[in-house]
Amino acid sequence: MKALLELPFFYNLWRRGIARSDLNTVLVSTYARPANSQRVLDIGCGPAPILESLPRDVEYVGFDPNSAYIDSARARFGARGRFFRSTATREALADLGKFDVVMAIGVLHHLDDDEAGELFWMAHEALEPGGRLITFDGCYRDGQSRVARMLLDHDRGRHVRTQDEYLALAEGAFSSVSPHLREDLLRIPYTHVILECRKDEMGSGS
Ligand SMILES: C[S@@+](CC[C@H](N)C(=O)[O-])C[C@H]1O[C@@H](n2cnc3c(N)ncnc32)[C@H](O)[C@@H]1O
């Protein structure tokens, strides 16, 4: 099952089957909220399903190390974005300018603490002052449904955390982080945490 999800067709099928049909719309309209013509960086973009819900005139850049996902994103969305077959690194981002919104949707729980800490710093560096990073991941919480806990235990990502653990990593780089716990974004019992991390207007870190 986990190997099948590496293939864009099965990943998209699984995501459509399990997620609320308006998941991407909720992530964009409630949390990312890019204004017209803003620059959006998507770290771990996968087949770039978020583009279904982003305004057509944002300048979109996606990074993902999975070749099949990037090929699928290029085939489907072509000129709507630039897609890089690579993990996002500071070096890879250096020539791309600054972004108004950075997203890492379903990525942090694949990264160990050092890698996740680096993602937060890299996003901070890539953002314009006042810009925001939005992350979205499965999350443990006391008293959550046994179904949710079982699914989180068997996730492809080996680093599912509690809200406080995600927060502590984000606060290493960002002084302003707002967590949003959601249990209504899949068609099955599940817990997500969305972090909204704002770079201050002076551009300084935590
Ligand atoms: C659960 S998928 C999410 C894909 C997409 N963001 C979405 O919303 O459907 C996680 C993605 O993170 C990517 N990924 C894993 N480690 C990564 C890393 N170090 N840097 C960037 N992307 C990574 C994987 O290849 C995979 O496409």
C-alpha cells in the first residue's frame, strides 16, 4: 500500500477517497490566503494538488524529490507553475527570490527533527518580511479516536508528532506561530495540526 502511494495515480486516488472534497480549498482560503499575483513556494509539492485551489495568477514554485510526482504535476499543470525534482535546499532556493507564502503540506511528518528544523529556517529565509509558512500534518493528541491513532501509527511518514512537538520545532525559527487543530478534514476520524508561521516585518527570526 505504501509503495503504491508513491505513484501519482494511486496517491491522487487515495487522497480523493479519504480527504474531504474541499480540503485544498480549506487550506488555501482559510490558511494560505495568497493574494493575487503573490509568489507561492510549495515544499514537498507531490503531484501539486494544491494548484486546483490556488488562484490562477499566483506565481507558483513546487519542489519534490519524487520524479513521478513532479512528472505528473508538469503534465497536469504545465505552465501554471515551475516544478523542481529535488528536495528544497537553501542553495536550490537562493536564485528564486523571496516568497509571500510558503507551504509544506503533509511534509513535516516525513522529516526527523533536524530536517524539520532546517525546513523551518529555510522557509523563514525564503519568505518576504510579513510572509507566512503554512504546514499541515497528522498529529497525535490525548484522547483522540483509536482509528486516527492507528492510521497515524501506520503513516508513510515516520515522524508524526504532537501539536506541542511540531510547535517547538517551528518556534526555533519563527517568533509568531499559530496552531490550528482540525479533526474534520478527512472523511474518517483523524487529527491534523496546521501551523501558521509568520515572519516578522523586520525579517528577524526567533
Ligand atoms: C504526503 S505527500 C504530500 C504531497 C503534497 N504536498 C500534497 O498535498 O498532496 C509528502 C511529500 O513530501 C515529499 N518529501 C519527503 N521528504 C521531503 C523533503 N526532505 N523535502 C521535500 N519534500 C519531501 C514526498 O516526496 C511527498 O511528495
